[in-house]
Amino acid sequence: MLSQVRDGQERPIAFFSRVMNPAQRNYCPTRRELLAVIASMQHFRHYLLNNHVILRTDHHSLKWLRTFKQPEGILARWIETLTEFDFSIEHRPGRLHCNADGLSRPTCKQCWGRVPKTPWVDELDRANDVTDSLLIRALQLSPELSDQDIGKMQGDDPAFGPVRSFLLNDVQPTPDDLRALPPDGRKL
């Protein structure tokens, strides 16, 4: 679960899950937890890069992750994958993980009907507050730019101008025409 603290309460932003293949199902519990960390951090990479992340886990043995002396094999590759993130690991007991583990753990007979200690937060509740904090904005063109003005600006662009000309005149460019374009124009 990707969450954010707003007004003193942890609010979920998004959830992630995936199915393990047969080989991954044979991993020891610690390695499975580490696989979950790797997969989720890669999934939410665009949110997590350049931000300090607190990785909360109910698997206490993951706290050794940064102190591992000489990792080998898959552990070394996973630890190397995590080096691009700025994160710290925090242990949170499983009973406080009801928001993330609610769908992955079946309810036992002893817990049936019990009220969780942490309140459930609807992820759609106050969605505008959450998106404001993520700085999600829409692009709006100024009304003083007409379609002709934008077309002229596109035509004057050294990379896009020739490509636009090919498209408007329905011309199939030759390899020599493409070589004459700047690198950004060739990509287009």
C-alpha cells in the first residue's frame, strides 16, 4: 500500500498486488517479503524517486537489509535495485497492518467480529486533498494562442517543423530526408 500522512492520519493512495510464480512460492518467508518490497517499490517508482520513503513492514527481519555484509545471487541483485531509492525501514506489528493486509490474510476464528484498533479510511474520502499534495495539475493553454499561432510555432521548431511539413503534405520522407533532421526530429 502506498500511503501518505495527512492531518495526522495515514491515508492510502494506491494498492498493489501480484501473483507469485511457482518458483517464488518456494521462497522462504523473508525472501518473499523482500520480493514484495522490490515489486511494490518498482511499481510505485514514479512516486518514490527523489522522496524519502518510510518502508513499514510487519516482517522484522527485513531491518537487516541495509547491514547485509556480502550478499550473493538474487539478494545482491535485489539490494542493488533498492539503491536508487532513499528509504528507511520501520517495523510495524501485523495487528496494525490491517489497512494493507486486509485482503491478503484470511480472518481467523479468534479475530472474527473484532473491531480493528486503527480506523479504516476510505481511499476515495477527501481525494482532492490527496491529489493536491501530489501536485497533480492539468495543462491549460492560454486563450490568446490560436490554432494558427500554435501551427506557426510548430513549423518554426527546428526538430518538429520538418516532421509537421511531411505530415501536412502527405510526403513519405526518404532516408536522406531523415538523416538531415536533428536527432529529436528523427525520433519523431
